Amino acid sequence: MGRKGVDLFNGFYKDKRVLITGHTGFKGSWLSIWLYNLGATVIGYGLDPYTQDDNFVVSGLKDKIIDIRGDIRDSEKLEEVFTKYKPEIIFHLAAQALVRQSYANPKETYETNVMGTLNVLECIKNSETVKVAIMITTDKCYKNIEQIWGYREDDPMGGYDPYSSSKGCAEILIDSYRNSYINPKNYTSHGKSIATARAGNVIGGGDWSRDRIIPDCIRALKNNKDIEIRNPNAIRPWQHVLEPLSGYLLLASKMYEDGISYCSGWNFGPNGDSIVSVGHIVDAIIKEWGYGKFTDISNEKSPHEANSLKLDCTKAKTYLEWLPRLNVDIAIKLTIDWYKNFNDKDTFDLCINQIKSYCNKITVEEI
């Protein structure tokens, strides 16, 4: 399939030079596909894919974009990429993104999520071509006090576990650079705009990470094993990967045209009907897959994980006119459709068709 598709951004990304850190990851691969389809020149900087079934691999992305292997902790190599390819727009997604892995490897988590982010910020600060940077963190960057209402962008940063706190640190770091070097008050002198974006629990095809509910479910179902769940009552804001990506893309286009009004933190989460328990998600996966069952393996001695987490997205809905398009049922349906079909269909076309359907405001009946 070529590069024709539905464009929600009025041709903005055509011929733009866009650098994505973490392009080989789950969200990064989907963002790369979408930007390629929009006509952008995509430069990817990231580690090797986790498995040979990752979305990046099976979609053949390495042949469609500028694919560079590198670690964001390698500041010299990162600087070389900025110098050589002269990107205009940055989407920084590279991270150690797993809570349980952060307990096992806290040093690596902080080095990647904090110092890696610092390296990206230094490159942005020193670049003569970068105009916009979207720094992706997480909904877990907020200090979670298990409140029943959603967290807003001006709530305190925090984090119980190393992963969450590393992302809170990254938010504080980015804010410091924005104040110190890329201050909107001095926009006419530096010409750069930087924002952070915080999404909910993102699901979709092509994610094979450890200790994530969707990959864990798929692996168990494919091997005819029970799905093991650590915390079935935990409440999370579930959303298909295309939801936050549409927010990132919209935000970057707004910032490019107006470098002062949008350089802050933004939440991109689902509507209230998609903020449900882990058990609810697993039941929906089993129903969509056609068979299976789960076992509760909750253990009081397991590392701490938040029980409740919600995002308030009023800011994005009001000032960006961004709205979630998919409820949790459609998100699950699209996700399982990818895992059922990626071995037998052209995976790049499969992803493009899901993006087109998303842009056309699909309904459950239309899938």
C-alpha cells in the first residue's frame, strides 16, 4: 500500500523532517507508520526490537524510514544524528517503560528515563533546525494518592516505584529546560517549542513486552495456558495506541504554527467508560479471542502497583479540540484483530487500514 491515506492534519506533515526516539518500540512503530503515511521524512533512533514479531519488524518499517540503532544514553551518537539529519520535529518516546523491570533495574531505569531525556533536551537546545519537541512521559508521572477523580496537568509530580518516579523526574527536568533555555517568553530568539504528553494504559497490536497485560494474554492464549493476572481489580485508563498518537500529532502541528500557546504538559486519556479494571480487560480479550480463562495470582508480597489511576483530559479537549474516538470495546477488537492476522496478512497494510478506520471514526459495527 502506498502513502495515500486519511489525513487529520491537513497535509501538515508532508515533507517534514521528523525524528522519533524509540521508533522500534510499540508506540514508536505505530507513530512511524502514521507519519510515513502522512508523507513525512521519518528518522528513527532506537534500540533493536524486542522480538522478531514486534510491529516494527513485521511491518517492514526499516525499509520505509531512516532507521538508526542507538541508545539515548549515548549523547555523542545522538548529537551526530541531530547534526546529520537536521530534524524539525521531535517525538521522544525512548524509555525503560515497565514498572516491574524498574524494581529489578532501577539504575538503568533512571539512566534511560532521566539522563537519556537530558541528552535529548541538550540536542534540542543546541539544534538550529528543531522547532517542536513532544516529550512523551506517562500518566504514572503524577504523585498517585489513589484519588477517585482524574489527575490534571498541574497536579504534583511523583511516583512510588522507580519507573513512575523516573518519569516524574523527567517532567521536572523538561520543565526546567523549558524555563531556562527554551522559555516561551523568548520564543522569537530561540524559535523552539517543547511540551510533554501523558497517556493512559495504551494497548494495540505489535506489543510483546514482558509484564504488560495484552502481550501476557496473547502469549497465554496462543499456548493454551491460563492467563495469570496480578491485580484484577486495579483500575486503569485504557486506550488504543492511535488515540494518544493522534493527540501527539495534533499537538505538534499546533505548536509548529504557534510556538507559545501550547508548550506545557498535556493529558491524552480515554473517556470515563474506558476506565475499567484489569479483570474487565482480560474478560473482553478472552471473549474477542474466542476462548481462554484467567487465574488470579495476586500476592501481597509483590512489588507495589497503583490500584487506581485516571486522567482528566479537559485541557486537551478544550484547547486542542482533541477527543477520544474509540471506547474500550473497539480498542480491544482492533488489538485482537492485529494479533490474529499479523502472520497471514501484510502487517503494514493491516496497520494502515486501522489508522484509516480510526480517522474515519469507526464504530464497533464497522470493524
